[in-house]
Amino acid sequence: MGKHTFRLASIGLLSLALLVGISGCETTPNDPAVVTVWVINSDSIPIQNALVRLHAPVSGSNVDKYRYTEPSGAAVFKYNLPSYLNITAGKGGWKGCSFVAIKPGKSSSITVVLKPYVDLDNGCAP
């Protein structure tokens, strides 16, 4: 009877560990959204140290976050509320713009292509 009880207890503990391990990787709506902005040039080369701004498209908003890109060209932001935010990236005389729809608990990946500041095709409003 002792071996049988030990086997049942072992199976139960293993099942519990698997359940906790699997559910630990899930995201919930309470988790922040992770937004990765990839900044590249028109030749698809990542741009390091570009300044990326994530901001609300309305005046008077307190949503205004800044990050510099890593050597990979990525800037990572975390945000907790569902919203639509503008993205502006720039370095030197180069600029690019885009936007992102944020849903808490979801990841987003956006690519911004830097073009000359005066280029009307850089995605930015004039």
C-alpha cells in the first residue's frame, strides 16, 4: 500500500508542477502590453541609438515615453492601458513615423523606416 500511495502522490505532484509551469507562461489582460519598435533605414539596416517617442495623438495627454534603440535597432516599451499611440523615431537628419494599437497583455512589433527629414514619404504628418 505504501508504494501505491507514493506513486499516486508523485503523479499528483508532477501533474501540479506541469500545470503551474504551463499556466505561468500565459499572459492576462492585467499584464502590460509590450511594444517593440524596430528602427531601420531604407536598406533594412538596423539603426542604433535612434530616439523613439511613443505618445498619444491628443494635446494635454500625459502619455509621452522615450527610448533609444539598442544595437539591434529595437526600442521596447511597456504600457498598461488599451490605446492608440503615435510613434516618432529619429536620428540626425533622419525621421520616421508610425502608430500602434495597444491591448494590455498582448505584444506588438512595429517597424519604422527612417528617411531624410524633408522626405514627405517618411510617414510623419507635415
